[in-house]
Amino acid sequence: MPLWVKAAGKWGSIVVIITLIITLLKQLIAFVGFITGAVKLLIILAFVIVIAGVGFLMIKSWNDSRRRKE
């Protein structure tokens, strides 16, 4: 086996491993970005639900107090 084939095989393997590690890190960063986006969306939805619930309770108590006065 010629020497250049051995060198190309060894260096090629190292380059492939480095490329795979870089690709894995890019995918992990994208996944973390997706997860944080999903968490932000859930937090926003929770606040909207809480605000809507408080508004509903305020309207309900206002209507109940008007009914008691009549």
C-alpha cells in the first residue's frame, strides 16, 4: 500500500470526524433553539390564559353584583 494512501486515509478519517462533530454541534444548537422557542410560546400562552381567566372572573363578578342589586 503506498504511503500517500495511508496518509490520506488517516487524515481523511480525522477530517470526517471533525466534520461530524461540527454537524452534531450545529444540530444541537438548532434543537436548543427550537426547544427555547417552544418554551417561550408556552409561557406566552400561559399568560394569555391567566389574563383571560382574570377578565372572565371580573366580568362574572360584575354581573353577579349587578343582579344582586336589582
